[in-house]
Amino acid sequence: METRTMAKDIGHIVILLALIGSVVFLFTWTGVIKCNIIPGWCDAYWFIVRGGEPRILIVSGDFGMGNPDLLEQTLRDPTHAGAITTQAHIDRITLGNLQEFDLVIVERARQMETAKLRMFMDYVDSGGRLVWTGDAGVELGREKQYPGNQTIEDEYLFEDEDPNLDSNVHRMIGPWARKEGTRIVPFHEFLGVQYETNYCSIKECTGRPWQGVLITNPSRDHPLVYALRPNLVLRGDFAIVTDVSGSITTRALTLDWFSELIGQDQLNYGRTFPLITTSGYGERIAYYAVPPEQFVAEDLEEKYYSIVENVYYGMLR
């Protein structure tokens, strides 16, 4: 009798451990918890999911902010992240290609079709992690011809066309708010920020102008800015974005310009600007107003490698 009772208890314990393991795995996969909260779990998790280390895809286009070669070089460097990375041109990828990778980083891709924006949204919905940078996707893609001579043009979304807005004003919402035929593609809500312009489009830029001080989130413990020293500075161009009303985002890094930024167009763009924000369930979407490798550019006297390293560790570890 005692042997039977002991066997039953062991069976219950095994079932309980299996349930706990399943919950931990699910929470890690969705990003609710980071794998590093349990010693050794990161290696075990990625062995189960990937059979080894996580894989990163850097997607780029023909022009825009970012230096994908420098980003890949820095991420691969074993003295920094030692990550497994691959590059691909945006014209040559599909949703199936994206799903072969655990983290996708998009930069130097200013022009992008609405269908591609939707593809990245579908990738995150299927469990992927996404880092969007700078001015990627702010220009409409090229017109495409479909069978039957049907042409579907890329179009921006206007306020009076969005059923979620009570507006009669025919004004463009922003370059990430798109429509595909009758279908609305709210990529701005997906990122949680709306693109306004690039700094160097409204102010004269010579070299790498001093832009202000980097301010981390109030608790200073966000994984994307971990170990970042206070009062560091930004030099060079950055994308000016604003928070989307109603979107749930987390601000990890802010630029304080120390005065109101008045552009050559005489518009007041404000004093503080989001530099790194996260959104989505489990913070699986991150937006960088400055491509991370800009902080380690060769011509900078002081380089902030932790910002690039945290792209890997903060999103995947």
C-alpha cells in the first residue's frame, strides 16, 4: 500500500513539474518573462526552440537611416554579443523567411510597400520579435501589377477614412498609417509611435551634431538600456516620433534636447523625444529612433556598445 501511495505521489509531482515547465516555456515564448530569470533556462529554452543559439535577421532596403553592415559586425563580435546573424534585402523576403528567425531588425529601408508592413505585423503575431529603426517604411512602395491587369497602389491613410477616428478632416494620419485597397494597416499603432521627420531634414547637419542627453526609464532597469551610464549624449541624426494616443508602450530611453526644437519650417517639435520604446504583448516589438549601431560609429570618440549588445540580450535573453 505504501509503495502504491508513493508511486502515486511521484506521478503527481511529475505532472506538476511538467505543468510548471509548460507554463514557464509559454511565458518565455510570449515574452512575458525573460529566460534569464532562471539560471540555465536561456540555453535550455533556445535548445528546445532552435536547437542551439537564437538567430537574427537584419532586413534592409536601398536607402534610409542605418548601417546594416556595421550592425551585423558588432552583433557578431564575440567580445560583445557573439550573435548568429544574417542579412537580407527586403525585396527578397516573405513571411516564411522571417519565421526562420527569432529576432528581425529592420533598418535602411525608408521605402516599403504596405504589404511588407503587414508581413512584419503577421510575423510578430506568429511569435516573432521585431526591432524597427529610424525612418524605415515611411515612404510608399512601388506600384505593382497583379494578374488581370489589376493595379493596387500603396496609399496613406487619412483621418476621415479611419473608422476609429471621429473626424471629417481629410488629413494624413502619418506615413506608417496605411491602407491596402479597403483594408486598413495601422502600423503606427503596432509600433506605438508615429513618425514626424528626421532631425537632419529640419535642421542643418554638419558631421555629427551634438543632440542632447540620453535619459533612461525612471527605474533604469529596462533590459534594452541595462548598464547604460547616465548622462550620455547623442550625436548625429535621429527620427523624430511621437507617442500614438491610446497605444500601450514603454519608454526605455528618451532624448532631452534641453530647449524647444524649432525646425527650419518654424514648427516646434518639442524638447524631449522617444529614442527607444517597446510595445506589444511581452514587449516583443521595439522601436529605435536611432539605429543602434550609430552609437558605435567609427568616427565617434566614445562608443556605447551596451546599446547594441542590449538589442540581443534585451530582446532574446
